[in-house]
Amino acid sequence: MIIVFKHDASEEQVQAVVTRITELGMSPHLSKGIARTLLGAIGDEKILNAHPVDAMPGVERVIPVLKPYKLASREFKRENTIIDLGDGVLVGGPRFEVMAGPCAVESREQTLEIADILKGFGVRILRGGAFKPRTSPYAFQGLGEKGLKILAEARERTGMKIITEVLDADDAPMVAEHADVLQIGARNMQNFALLQRVGRLQRPVMLKRGMSSTIQELLLAAEYILKEGNSLVMLCERGIKTFEPATRNTFDISALPILKYESHLPVIADPSHATGIGYVIPPVALASMAAGADGVMVEVHNHPEKALCDGHQAVQPAPFHDMLEKLRTLAPAVGRTF
């Protein structure tokens, strides 16, 4: 249920309803918008039928939420969620954000060199994997905590924000100490213990769609994080498995406007993992902007032939810079700044 408060509802009236919802055994989730204050009451909605709260002071009306994903839905929150990473970096706002960097942190020298290049291009969010979930147990698995420290050094050096993947619930606090955004990879989209753990950390989270998951399953996975009280969630379309072998995955371009319609959460596109082909990434990034994504995540490597991880799907600096210029040209046509 969504409880809509009157325009002039006092803080005391709002807190009284929060207290009542808690007493009834439901989970309250408060959302204060520009024009309205809303309270999501998560739990058995039949309770509110027996104990109506619409008669309480300050309450305008009570609306049932029909979607199975309550907190992620547009029914719960009409306006877009904007995630503030600090220093003016706002994901989900008018500016189209680009997250870029190597697939994996391979060394201090490699990471800092790429970070310097990207900073010069105007990129504000650096990606890089310290922990790498690989299909083969013999492939490079990342540098772990050493990699996190290298990323933290890159942030100090460039001022860029850091996004990196967390694989295990026990490691989540350590990753959160070094990163500005915690990434949940496609293979962990339904690792519910991990989702609940990052939900309790109150750190921005980017949740990637599972390679065989529906849009509804992605939104329900986001609900696990939101339900723990963490509203700083962004969704990521990174391609799904189909019968087509021409690309690494099939990029579901239609998922972008659907997610923006169904949910208030920011939506990021990952054309690198979606296509797996360097020359295909820039046009798919442009298509993502046109389709309504709030940003893209792109793998960039200055020496992809020497990369320890996914060098074939990395864009080199020169074509990446060209891609940025094309995004800058396209942005005004779709109502974005860049």
C-alpha cells in the first residue's frame, strides 16, 4: 500500500503513521518528493483493511500497489530517483553519465594510466574489477583487496568516482570502504544474501540484469535491496542469452524504455558485456542514450591485446573519445546534457 499525505501534513502526523504501520507488523518506507510525502507500507495489505490508516490526521488517501515490485515501481514514486555520488556527479539526472575503465585492475601502473586518460576525456566515474567472477576457474580472478586500494589511489589522483564489483556478502563492507558504487554482477543478480547485505550498507548499488532473467525478475531483485532501506539503486541492462551467436549476448534495447516506464530507478546500459565486440560498442552506446538510458558503462583499455580480462570487448582510447563526441552531439536531441 502507498499512503499519500496531505500537502500540509506535519512531521508529527507523518511519524504517527510510520509508528502505526510498524505496530501493525508492516515495513514503512518513507519517500519525500517535491510536492508530496509518500509512505510505502510493505507487508500483508489485508492488515490495513482491518486497521485503516486513511482516517489518521494528515493522510489524504491509501493506494494499493498492484506491481509485485513495490518500492521499485512508479506507483510508489512518480519522480525519477537521482543518486548523488558527490562533487556534482548525479546518476539519473539530466546529465548522461559515462562509467569507463578496464575490465580488471591488472596493476597500479595500468590502472592509473587509464584513469589519467579518462579523466582527460571528462569521464567522472572509473570502473575496474578487483574481484572478477570468471566462467573458467583458471582465468584471472582479480587482485582482490590490493586492487581496491589501487582504485582508491586512482580516485585520490583524479577525483573520479569508483564503481567496482562485490562478489560475496562477507566482502561487501570492505569493498564499500574503497568504492563509491557497489556493482552486483549478472551472475549474482539473485544472490539474495548479497542483495540484502548491500541493502544494509547504505552505499549506491548498480544491479546488473542476469543473463537469463526477465525484466520483472530484475526489478524484484532490486526490491531486495530497497526493502533493506537502501534507496540508492541503479539498474543495468547488459544483454541476455539468446540463440544468436554473433555477439556475446543479445542487447535488449527495449528493456531501457520499459525499465524507465515501470521504475523510478536510474538505468545504465553496458554495451561492452552485451556485445563483446569493440567496434559494436560505440553505436550501441549511442542507441542506449536515444532509448532513454541514464548512462553507459564501457570497458576501455589502452592495450587491449595485453589485457588479462576481456580485451576483445574493450574500446581503445581514440575510438572511445570519438564515441564521447558523438554522445555529446546526440544529447540535446534526446533532452540530455553531457
